[in-house]
Amino acid sequence: MSALSETAHDLAHRKARSKRWRGITYVAVAALMWSTAGIWVRYLTLDIWTIQAGRALCGSLSLFVYLLFSERRAVASSFGTINLAGYIIVPINALGMAAYMMALNWTTVADVMIVYTTLPFVVALVGWVWMRERVKMRTMFASAIALSGVTFMVGGSYQTGTVKGDLAAFVMVVSFAGLVILSRRYPKMSMPAHSVLSGLVCFAVAWPMANFASVTLNDALLLLILGSITIGVANVLYMRGVALIPPAEAGLIGLLDTIIAPIWVFWIFNERPADGALIGGVVVLAAVVFQILGEGKAKARD
């Protein structure tokens, strides 16, 4: 009987470990896709409102296509899963989409990514307020390490006049934290359907100020890539990951975006990060590694 119990325990442990690593993989790949946003934005020759509208529309369309393939005849039912809380979060999520593009336009990619390191703290706070969900001390400690990287960037922001870009980036962080907790609080809600609505709201707000007459074929292709990858595929993968691992841990692993994004633009456009941004990036990477490896060892002992 003891042998059977031990075998069942080992099987459950392997399943839990497999589930966790699938969640980590989903979130890490989503972070890689988000990190490319600065590339597409830098290549575009459009004004910010046209980029906003085009990205939001392409993102919504790509998610709707995903729903057509994944849900087939139940597409309408996917939108029916959105409750009152979901509809309240829709305009907040739309604001976050807009704030992200504004931040990339107003400051360096490195600064945006470093502000993004506050996400685990914000997710943990929103999760505690909304769901009374406790956060493990290891995750909070790792988040504190990551947040320390912000201090290397703040002084330079005031000197270079990029404070409004940093504030826009933080608005994006708060919006995304609400979206993460929403998916955790209501697991049966279709997050792709929710993001379709958010994208359409963002498009509707930006459309009157957009100038689509200036969009070239090259710009249209870049907008399609930008929207499909950073709103479509990345959001689907991230939400799948959040369903498998705690949201605070997902937020911390998602900070890999902060490491990769500045490397892309430095490599391609020679956009040098502000003083201290590289140090902050190393600190963030150390925090992510500490969380993933440390949590894995802790679970192995259970």
C-alpha cells in the first residue's frame, strides 16, 4: 500500500512539474514576442495615432481568426463568457495597449522595459486586493530584486525629459496586471475574445486621429506583424501560461522581455540604453533565474 501511495505521489509530482514548465515556456515565448515591438515601431514611418489604430485593428483581427480556428462554431459563445468585470476591464486594457505604444514613442525601449519590472509587484497587489491571493516570499523577494533595477533608470529619465514615457509605461503595467488577474479570477472567460473587444475599443479611439492615407504597403505589413505578434500570439501564450503558474511568477518570468527588447534595438538600430539600464537588466535576469531555479528546487523537496 505504501509503494502504491509513493508511486501516486511521484506521478502527481511529475505532472505538477510538467505543468509548471509548460507555463514557464508559454510565458517565456510570449515575452520573446513582446520584445520585438520596438523593432517594428522603429521601422514604421507613421504617426503614433496611425500606429495605434493599425496595431489594435490587426491584433483584434488576428485574435478573431484564432477564435475561428480554435472555437469553430462556438465563436459567439466565447464572447458570451465575458462578464461584467470583463467589460469593465475592456477599456482599461485598451488604454494599456495605447499607453504601450505611447511609451515606445516617448522614451527608449530600455526605459520602457525597466519600468515594466514593476509588473510582479502590481500583479501581486491587484491579486491580493481582488482575490486575496497570497504571494510566496521567494517570488516577492525576487520581484524586489527586479524592482531595484528601476533605481538605475529614474535619475536619467528626469535629465533626458522622458518622464511622460515612463508614466505611460506604468499605465500599461497597471492595465496588464488587471488583465492577468481577470484571467485568473474567471478561468472560463475567453481572454482572446476579451482582447478582441479591447483592441476594437483602442482602434475606435485612435481612428479619428489616424492618417491611413499615409500607410504604404510596407507599413501595412509591419502593422500586421506588430499587431498579430504583440497582441495576438503573445497574449494567447501568456494567458495560457498564467493558467498554469501563479500570476506573480508569470509576471516575473515575463520580465525576460526587459532583457531582450533593448538588445534588439541596440543591435539593429544602435539605440544605446540610458546609463544604468544594462545594470538593471542584469539585476532583472538574476531575479528571474533565482525565481525559476529556486522555486523548482522547493517543489522538488515537497
